[in-house]
Amino acid sequence: MSIPPAEIREKRLKRRLRGYGRAEVEKLLEEVAASYEQVSRERDQLRARVVELEKELVPLKEAERHVSESLVTAERAASEVREQAEREAKQLLEETRKKGKEHQARAKQRRSRLEAEIQRLEVVERELLRSLRAFLLAGLELVEDREAPTKAPVVEVPRASRNTDPASV
């Protein structure tokens, strides 16, 4: 139950014998009314301030909602970017491994070809050395044959057994 301050001021109490002192009661009522008026003014001011704050709060709530939505959108976008990055990283890693395996296979093939070429060249080298050795030995024999006397040893035939026929010799 709310009594306005003006009503408190205008309220007149009945007089009785042996009651309170009139001046004191009126003074008390005046103080109560003044206090009540002050409280009432403060309440009205606070209500007005609450209304102002609620008006100020509306755009802030809207901004909060936008920030919240933006945050959710940013989190989704970050998640999508992270997932895309993971997919791309996996794909890049797979491609790199594939290229690495292909490079290793080509390197193994090249190594095999080079090893086969080395073996072929070693065979050719051995054959050339054999041929050179045979050639040098043949040449040495020729040189040794040339140095040996090429004239047949002179054998004297006894005179008595000589034929006079030159065709028989």
C-alpha cells in the first residue's frame, strides 16, 4: 500500500486527551513526508535511469547477437579452412610420396642400366685386353722371327756326290 507524501502532509490526526504532543507529531509527520518524497523522487529517477539503460541495452544486445553470430560464422569458417588445409596437406603429402616413389623407381632403373653398362664395358675391357695381349704376342713373335737368321744354314755337299746336273739340285 503506497501513500503519497502529500497525503501524509495533509493527514490530520484526531485529538485525544493524553495523546502525543501535537507539535512533535506534526514535526515527525513532516520529516516522514520529506523523507518519503525524497525516496519517491529517487525511485522515479532510478526508474527513468532504468528506462534509459534498457534503451541503451537494446543496441548492445543486438551488437552482442551480431558478435555471437560472427563468432559462430568465424568458427565455422576456421573449421572449414582447417579441414581444407588438412585435405590439401594430405593430398600434397600423397603426391609427394608418389613422386618420391617414381623418382626412386627411375633412379633404380638408371642404376640398373648403369650397372649393366659397367658390366658390358668390363667385358669389352677384358676382350680388348685379351686381343691386345694376343696382338702384342703375335707382334713379339714376328719381331723375334725377324731377328732370327733368315738364311738357311749352308751345308756343304761333298764333291764326289755332286751331280753335274744343275736341275737335280
